[in-house]
Amino acid sequence: MSEPLTVRAEGLRMVFNRRVIFDGVHFTLGATQTLLISGRNGAGKSTLIKIIAGLLTPAAGSLKFSGEQGIFVRQSLVGLVAPYLSLYDEFSAEENLQHIAAMRGLPYDRDRAHDLLRRMALFSRKDDAVHTYSSGMKQRAKYAAALLHAPPVLLLDEPMANLDGDGTATVRAIMDEHRREGLLIVATNETGDVDRCDERVDLNALR
Amino acid sequence: MRSGDMKRWLLSVRGIFLKDVRSELRTRYAVSALVMFVITTIAIILFSLAHEAAPPEVLSGMLWVVIFFGAMSGLSRTFVMEEERGTAMTLQLLAPPSAVYFGKLLFNVVLVVALNAFTVILYLLLVAGFVVRSADVFALTMLLGSLGFASAATIIAAIIARANTKGTLYPVLSFPILLPLLVVVIDATRSATEGAPLAEAGGAFQFLISYIVVLTTLSYLLFEYIWKD
């Protein structure tokens, strides 16, 4: 039986152009737990999310997923929704999901993709090019892309950005479901976005 | 690499390649620029030559001038477009760096082989004094030259994708890296026009194969540092 998934950060430090963004970030997160990353603009919330996703390397410290091995670990474990991630504008939402599955080296699960598109209220527009979508629809499409491979770790950076009331309710439901099954890590200025959290990193105190 | 990872890695390389092919077929960003550039350059060569008979070494050099600048106008798109559209980070999230490198390299190989085939056909049809007398030497030169071009273009595109002056930096950075390749392929093309046998061009082909292997290996080793952070 494989060991339960945990994420452990020890002494993370990030520096850009000799400016310390944050220093001494520690946390340990186990299955069904939620981490809230808070801090004012420029405190490094997105930077910390990128480090957890494997998109940036910290200047010091370590971040480990339990049992980490193989070259596809992060690609398999992590799903990320963030304002700085874009989908391919020239493709439709469904084509984006097909290419995303292929680039991950995974088969395309059409039924799951359609379920996600229905849930994100995009099914009727699934064949339209993404460049015709509103910013809220693009945000919904990003959720479908992040959840397609059923990642155990869901990273959300400003999760409610550009979403209307229905979109916000759907994302809250996704967060609640994910909390029951995997790990949820949320970076936001709006602490009301997260109903409850087990761990909290306040980056204002770590400069 | 474990066998499961290896299979997934190959599927990932294929996925990146097919995404780029479908994106190109839909946007025609690179193909349009390449085709227009090749036609324009060959037209200028024809005007400047008028009815003068240029020697084979000059015509061989001119063919590779067309190919060099044609390739420079389109091959950088693989990485530059990812940066400009903000999808580079999405790609980093989806696939390991080595899969990204080989997926992009494969796309550039296909693009540059197609470009070179188009250029050569047009050049043979329109430039009167350019006659290939040794088809096997010419075909091997074009094939190995294309592979060398694609290998160099891919890693340089990854380097310049994050710079502010992408357009101008690309040919400037490419020239010193491609210079040894250009010298050899121009010479081998001249040999093909003079009807040299395959054995005579053996040294050139050994150099081209070594160039491709060394550049691709170095690019593979360095790509992760260029691609991340």
C-alpha cells in the first residue's frame, strides 16, 4: 500500500534581483488538508504557488512531495488554476483538453472532459475557439484543464478571479470536494474565498 | 527512466509535436512567413542576376542564404509564440523539459525539411545556371543540413524567447552557431553541382553528422536550465 500523500516545505526562500520576496516558509500538508497562502500584493503568493507547482526553483530550502520519483511526478500530482496560465486561444475548449492530455502523455478521457465542461457551464461552447470566450469563461476552462487528470493536489491562485456568482459557487463546490479527497492549496487576498483551512502561511510576516 | 515513464515521455513528445502541427495548420504563422520570404528572396536573386551566368559556387552559396534567412524568419516561432501567448508556463506544467525540447525539435525538423524542399524545387526551376549533377550528394547535404539547422534553431529559439528583442537577436545569435554548418553545406552543394561522387563528400557528411549529434546532445543537457525559471 502506498504511503499517504504529503507536501512538506522547509525553509523556503525566494529572491528576485537581490530582493528577498519571502524567507523561512515552512508547512506540512497531508491528505484532506487545506493550506491558505495570504499576503498583500507583491508578498509572493503567486511565487510560492509556482514553487509548489515546480515552475520555479527556490533560492533556498526544499519542497518535497512524499514518495516523489520519476520525471512526471509534478505533472501527475498537481493541477493549477492561476491568472498567469493561458490556454491555446486558437483551439476550442475541447481541443485544448485533448492537447493537454496528450502533452501530459495521458489518454484523453472524453467522458470526464465532457463532465467537466458541463460542470463549468462550457459544454454548449466547447467547440468554439477560446479567443472568443470572455475572461470568466477562460477561467472556467482553466478549471476543466486543471482537473482533467484528477490531480490529488489542487493549487488555486486567486481562485474566484473573473467568475460570476454561479462560477464562484461551482468553484466552492470543487474546493469542498477536493478537500475530502486530496490536498488543496489556495493563494488569495480574499480570505473569505476559503471556508476553512488547516494550515496558513501569511507571507506578510516572512519578508 | 522507468519503462512506464519512457512510454509516457514518448507520448508527451508526440503530444507536443501534434499540438504545434495543428496550431500551425490553424494559424499558418510560420508557413506563411517562410513561403513569402523564400519567394521574395529568390525573386531578388533573379532580378540581381538578370541573364548573367553565375558560377556554381556562387549559386550554391545563394541557395543557403535563402535557406538561412528563410529559416530565421519562421523557426523561432516554436518558443516565441509560447512566450507571447502566455502558454509557456502552461507547457512547463504539462510536460518535463526534455519532452518539450524533443517535441519542439521534431516540429522544427518537419518545418525546415518542408521549407528546404520547397526552396530547392523553386530554386532548381527558376535559377537557370543551378544544375545538380550528383543527386545523392545533394539529397544527403539537404537532409543533414536541414537537421543541423533545426537542431540549432530550436535551442536558440528557446534562449531568445524571453528576450525583449527577439526578432533581431535570433539571426545574430544563430549566425556564429550555424557558421561551421553553412561553410560545409555550401561546399557540399557546390560538389553536388560539379558531379562529385558520394565518396568524395564523405568528410562533409561525417562533419554534419557530428555537428547534429553534438548540438542536439548539448541542447538536451542545457535545455532544462534555459526553459525553467
